[in-house]
Amino acid sequence: MRPLVRLVPALALVTGLLCTAAPAQADQAAATGKQPEAVGWGGAVTSVDADATAAGLEVLRRGGNAVDAAVATAAALGVTEPYSAGIGGGGYFVHYDARTGKVTTLDGRETASRTADSSLFLENGQPLAFNDAVTSGLSVGVPGTAATWEQALRRWGSRDLADVLKPAERIADRGFTVDRTFQDQTALNQARFQDFPATRALFLPNGQLPAVGSTLRNPDLAATYRELGRKGTEALYRGPIGADIVRTLQHPPVDPASGRNARPGKVDAADLAAYRVKQQDPTHVSYRGLDVYGIAPSSSGGTTVGEALNILGAGSTADPVQYDHRFLEASRIAFADRNRWVGDPSFVQVPTRQLLDPAYGASRACLIDPKHALTSPLAPGDPYHPAACASSGQPVAEPYEGLSTTHLTVADRWGNVVAYTLTIEQTGGSGITVPGRGFLLNNELTDFNFTPLTPGVPDPNLPGPGKRPRSSISPTIVLKDGKPYLAVGSPGGATIITTVLQVLTGRIDRGLTLEQAIAAPRASQRNTAATQAEPAFLASPEAAQLQAMGHVFSSTPEIGAATGIERLPDGRWLAAAEPARRGGGSAAVVHPSR
């Protein structure tokens, strides 16, 4: 059990945190080649990885637009961040079109097989142990990443897939330098990676952890990317890459000597051929005169961030303790509603419009007592019939959601913007590498609830045929007077939502710069008895004021790894990434001005 500790208001710490961290951040940037902040003209790219950011920047410098650069960055992350992203997974893509002034989204979430049903993760009537379900073919959904790239390029790009994959192919062929974060993530997965010969050969050279400073090459992935470039995504959804995926998940290539029972999955060739990316309208709320756009269900990101902003919209942010209190309570309330109401809208009725109605937000905001914290689990409200401070039925528990995933943010010289979060679910996905192809398969279907979370309460997130599991991914674009102002996103499972919310409110409400809002200490309340908080968030004596109000907190090493961009008043782009979390991120602009 994590120790229970006191919470610190973020604003009270941010100045000291940034001042004391600056030398360490400079040392880290020098050691890794990462720069967490950049300002200038001509476009911007920010991601968790320097090689990936450089890939996107290369495309911008060659005249590509934000979509071209986003796909190039994502493909490079498939090489250098293979435990978090790649063509074995899926994601959500949010795009602002400078020509039309419109924000549009792509839902590239993985799907269950058409033969899957609510018993997908049951054996003898009982749910599988979570880890057994993860490291199996059962957890693998139809990947959506390659289709997302192709769709985005077809609709808004100026380059073809073969062209924008070239930087990633080069990185895969030549290799990238292993850093401490990559080695640590490999170590977390070493036992299960060892059980799959293809995974072991790729990520455990000579059966050992890759050494920090060594070069890791992936020629199989380079060849796979080249095949995708030549043949298009038909090679994956109806061709030889897809055949290899199906063979791998239906007959997981486990070492017989390992004794691991890697259960076969259900996805087949017909499921791959039937996959479609969904183009859909974004979620939208107005906050402090700004227009905030996010991703609609199947992700819960846009609805939950949006509802929380509506709850916060009527309140003051002047007092730092009250700011933290209201932020945590708005998150708690929004998660109570998210867990009850949000799932794949193709299969369950999701009240997206109602959850984002300011009147509903006001009806839920009245639950917040400025002197006392609410207790969790909190019962959901009824968005169809909003009533002040009312609840609707029993509380619904928070399910487990993996903490991996990666986010990138891109802008170009024409003013187009992309916020794109992609994933293979938890760190290392299913642990199963497609032999000869160089990429891991996702474990996205374990984002479904194996059984109803609360007996007798309808659960919108049970497995179903062709269904998309609920996500917390929250790529967000904010417009001011119809023009780009901010774009942000983060990895981190369900903490993605609270991280994005905290970065947005830190920048908009607290007067922090974007760099400060990303670096600030974090806390994440998700309708649980204790709020997770980072050590730096817990260090101030002001925490006692929140504890006296009834807040209870548990310490966690870090939350999220955000990236973002901001359009400055003079037209320059500011790109910002994490200075330290997950090894720090990498921000760059085409023509730096400082």
C-alpha cells in the first residue's frame, strides 16, 4: 500500500520547483540531446523523444505540413518508444485546419474481433487474472495506427506515406541510443519478454538488458515500414503484414520451455479487413472565453476534461488552496460520471452532449463544498435529467488502465495544428512481437472491464463484437478567437485526463507559462478514496489545509509526460515538453528565435 500523505497546492511550489530544477534539466538536456522548450517560427514539434522530434522537424523543413510531420514523428516513436506506440496499436488524432478554421478528429482505437462477446476474458465463468489476460493473444485488438496515418495524410497531408516514413526507416536501420528510461522499461518487462523468442531477440540482446548508451537497431521494422510505404496500409489490413499479425495472436509464439500459457486471441483476417478509422466531430466546451476541443467517445478524454472544465468554470481561482480543492473535486465528480456513462457509442448510448452541457456541469458543481472534501466513490449524476447536487444510482469503481502511451504535438508555418496520442496500452503491450516484423502487439482489449464493475449497474465498457474499449486519451486543441492558442496531451492511462486538465488550468487560470504548467507538480483524483500525488506536490506545509478539509493522498513517483505547443501573440510557436518525467521530452522549432 502506498503511504498516505498530505497534498501541496501546485502554484505554491511551481516557482521553487522550476528554479531548483533548472540546473538538473540543463544537465539532462546536455546528456540526452533533449531540449524541453523551444520558441521560433516556421512550425514546431514536441514529443518525448529527441529522434522522433527530429523526424517531424525534418519533414517540416522539407515543406511538409503539420499532419505530415505528425505521422513522421509517430512512426519514429514506433522505433524509439516501441513499448508505448507503434503500428501494433492505435490512438486518437485531433487536427486544426488553418484554411477552414475547423477542428476534426480521427478515432483510430483498436477493436475487438467480431466474434468477441462479454465473456472474452472469462474462464470457467471467472475473470482471468489481469496479467494473464495482458500477455496473451486475447488482449490484442485490431490495430488502428497505420490506418490513422493513411487517413490523416489522405485528408489533410501534403506528402504520401512512403515519404513521411523515411526518417523512421532510417532510425530503425541505423539504430537509436538506449537511455535509462528505455532500459528501465525493458527491465519491467524482462520476465515476460524472455518468454517470447522474437521479443527476446529484439529487446534483450544476448538475453540481457540493453546497456545504456548502446545502439539498438530494428531492421525488421525498417523493412515493415518500407513495405507499408510501397503497398499502403492494404499490406497490413488485407496483406502479408496482417497475415503475420493474425498468425501471431492466434498462435502466440511462446518459448515452450517457459511454461507460460499465452492464450490465443480471436482477431482474424476478416476483422483486419473490416477495420475503419472513424472521422468524427470533436467534443467542445467554452472555458474562460476559449474554445476547448477534444476527442469524443470511444475515448472518455474529451467528455471528462470538458465536464470538469464546466464544473470549474463558475468558480474563482484566486486562492491557491481553493484552486487545488476545486480542481480535485471537479476531477472526482467528472470521473464518477465517466465510469458510469462512457463507452463505445456504436454499442451503448453515451450522453456526450448532455455530459458537456454547461447546465449539467453547474448541477454537479454544487456538490463542491469550499470547506470540506467529498468522499469517494461518489455516485454519478444523471446527465439526461440534471438536478442540483443529485445522484443517480450506485457509485461505479475505477477500473485499472495501463500507464503507457505517448503524445506528440505539431504545428506548421501555415497555422495547422495536430495533437495526437497513440498507444499499445500498457508498457510493452501484450509482450508479443510479430516475428520478422519488428513491432509489439497491443493489449488494448484489457481496457474493457472483464465483468461489470458494480453488480446491478449497467456497464458501458464490457467487451463486445467489433467494440472499441473505452480510453482516457485526451489530445486537446484550444482556440482563441477561432485561432490556435494551445494544444496539449499526455500519456498515463486514466491520469491522462487529470494531467491535461491540470496543464490547461495551470496555463489558463493560474498564470503559469506553458513550460511551467507542464513541469508543475501533479495530483490525480479519479473518484478514488485517495488522490495520487507526486512527491513535489506533497512537499509544502500548505498541504495541511487540504488535509484538514478531508483530502487523503497517496504518493506516486510521477504522473504523465505531457507535451504541448502555444501560439504566441507575435505569431511565433512555443513548443514545450517535460523537463524530467519519463526521462524528459524534446521540443523543437524550425527557425529558433531564442
